[in-house]
Amino acid sequence: MSLSEFLYMGGYGLYVWGSFGVTALFMIMEPILVHRRRRAVLQRVSRIVRMKEVER
């Protein structure tokens, strides 16, 4: 079996490798997006705490 046959996968290569690519992209992006959301929430909570301290 040659490398080109392996990559072609009997005609399903585009589907298989495309699926792997999309899955890899999501697995890379998820931690990045979670980190950004966490940082935004912490900033929002910090602003609320500062506003509460000013009210006192």
C-alpha cells in the first residue's frame, strides 16, 4: 500500500481527512475560547465588586 492509496482511502479520503481536520480545529479552538470567556467573566465580576465597594 502506498502513501497516496492510504490518503485516498478508497475514495473516502477527503471525507476522512476533512473530518480529522475539522475535529482538530475545534479541539484547538475550544481551550482558547474557554480561556477568553473565563477572563471576560472575571473582569465583569471584578467591575461589579468595585462598583459595590464604591457604593459603601
